[in-house]
Amino acid sequence: MLICQMRKILMKLKPLSFLLAILIGASNLAQAADLLETFRAAQANDPVFAAARAARQAGQEKLPQGRALLMPNINLNANSTFNDSNIQYSGATIMPGGSNRYNSHGYGVSLTQPLLHQQNWVIYSEAELQVAQTDAQFKVAEQDLILRVAQAYFDVLIAQDSVQLVEAQKTAISEQLEQAKHNFEVGTTTITDTHEAQARYDLTSAQEIAAQNNLEIKRRALQQLIDAMPKDIRHLGNEFRLEAPQPAEMEKWVEDSQMNNPQLAIAQAGAGIAEKEVERNRGGHYPTVDLVANYSNSQSNGGSYGVGSDNTNKSVGVQLNLPLFQGGAVDSRLREAEANMERVRQELENTRRSVALQTRQAYLGVVSGIAQVKALQQALTSSESVLEASKLGHEVGVRTNLDVLNAQQQLYSTRRDLYQAEYNYLLSQLRLKAAVGLLDEDGLSKVNQALY
């Protein structure tokens, strides 16, 4: 749609300029990157998303760490010691004294298998919630990347559109300025028409500089995501369609968001973790039971009497540990966990309400976006009619040169607003899908079909 409308503008230029623009556009079209390609480049190069991917990998390790608390704990120890002893006895004794040097060494293996550790089981179940929370956080990061890429992509498009529109407007005003100068020279108009056209031309030149600067900024913002300066990117084409949300019931979308929104899933997992923390700290009062087994061997080639030894010890038993008093720390941590649980529950409720609000805003953004695009399409048609009527009126003397300049300004402003409304509509579609947890590469691919 954008290219088609720009061609209408270019048709009003000189034939050679139009032909050159078409040739350049055809060359660029073959190399233009679409929205989906840009997203995949951002997946591979965006540091924010890379950090989220690493955070997910780290978070998934919580589960094996929790499981390890239920498994046997086996330790091996070994030692080798050089001994130098000197014993002198006082009084009558038959025990020999003197110096004695010898080596001793040994090793041992110990095994502890938790049998009854309430806290360990709670930590394991808490780890499962932490992994679920990590997965939801990564889902949020994926959706956020799609939205950031789409926003940056459309920002570049509207910046390019603004540059093209202001250049086309500058060309039209230049023609108007030349005509005003010619009419003044032949005496059919006053110098006022020339000054008005010159002032509008100078203003448009300033706007062109600002538009080109804004385009460079938007291109750099997209570069930050894909780690490469974006070349030509595709515009909206004839496949662009205005589609109302289905189902066309806002509250149905809100219900879906309450079940599938990943931000809400993060908060729900956080509430579950807080409950587990209360349970874990309450377990500080409970006894623990462990199966304990030991095996040790120690050898010495000497001793106090110069006699070597070889000792082996084996033991298997059950060990009970019952906490009686820890200075009130257990009760304090329990009260802290209960307070944190209440805090997290309130945060969950706030998240639930925020998600509902975001869903309604996104739904209304799509619906109002459709209405706005249609209204601006009609306004564009009216603005074109006003411009043609102003030009005709100027030729017959019932409209001034300023009327024509104002009509041109209105036309280009309306066209720019229409482009912006189309991009905002597409972004609102993506935000609505994100609100209900359905925004993925397939959803982006559907928007990408509107580009060519």
C-alpha cells in the first residue's frame, strides 16, 4: 500500500525521475529484509534475549539441585601422616621411653541417606515451581523480543516514509515556487505568493533534515537488536488487511489472558514458592532421620612402643536429630516467610489486574486502530480532492497560492498519519496476542505476510 501510494506521488514528478525511482525500488526490493528475517537476526544477536536464554539455562538447574537433597551423600577421606614422638617416663616403670619416628595413614568412606527430611522434600517441590517460573520468564523474553523488533522495524518504516513524503512535498512546493516566480515576472501575481512559497519551501527543507536525522536514529536502534546496520526493509503491500479480533468479545480475551499470560504465570509460580517457603521454615521444628554408614581403615608402622597396627572399622546405623531450641531463629524465619507470602499474594493480585488492563487496552487498540485507519483513508481521499480543487481554483483566480500550499501540507500530513496508524494497528495486534500468551514466530509470520 505504501509503495503504491508513493508511486502516485512520483507520477507527478518528471518522467525520468519516476523511471529512476522505479528502477531503484526494484533493485532494493530484491534485497529487502522482511520482519521475520529481522526477528531471527535479533534472536541470534540481541544481548538482552541472550541473557534471558542464559537465565533460563541457569534456572533449569534448580530441579537437579533440589533432587540432590533426596539422594545419598557419599564422602571419601584419606590421610598420610609422619609422626615424630619423644616420650620420657618419670619414676619406676617397665615401659620403654625415648624417641620414635613412624608413618601412619588411613582412609574412610561415609554414606548418609536422608530418610525423613521434611524440608528437603519441600525444597524439591519448590525447585519444580522455580523451573516453571524460569520457563515463563523466558516466554516473556521471547514475546518482548518480538514486540521490540516489530516496534523498531516499523519505526524505521515510518521514518523512511516521513523522509519520502517530505522530499515529495519539497518537490511539489519547489514547483509551486517556480510557478509563483514566473507569474510574478509576467505580472499576474504579487510578490506575496513568491514569499509564501519560499517560506514554505524553507520550512520543508528544515523538516527534511529532521526527518533524515530521525531515520538515522531509528536505523541505529534496529542495529542494536540485530548487531548490523539494516539495509532496505520491506514495506506494507497489497496483502495488508484490516482484521477485527476474533472472538469479537473483549472479556473473552481477558479470560484467556488470565489463563495463559506468561507474566501472570510468573506471579502464580512466585506465590507457590512463597507458600513452600512457609512450609519449609515450619519444618525447622521437625526431626530428621538419616541412615548413616561408615567404613574406615588406618595403618601405622610404629607407635608408642614401636609396634605397628592395622585397624578396620565398620558401622551402620540410623541417626535421629531433633531440634529443641535455636534461640528463636526458626520462629522468626517462619514469621518472615508468612509475611513474604502475603506480599507475594498481593503482588499476584496486582499482576492479575494489570494483565486484564493490558488485554483490554490491546483489544481496544486493534478495534480503534481499524476505525482510525479507515477514517484516515477517507481523509486522504478528501485531502486529495481538496488539493485538486485548490489547484483548479488557483488557476481560475478563486484560490490563492497559500490555499494550494496549505492543501499540499494537509495531504502529506494525512498520508503520514495514515502510515503511522497502519503500523500502530499491526503492533496492537501483536500486543493483543502477547497479552493472551499466543505471540510467537507464527504470529509474527502472519504480520510479515502484509509486507513486500
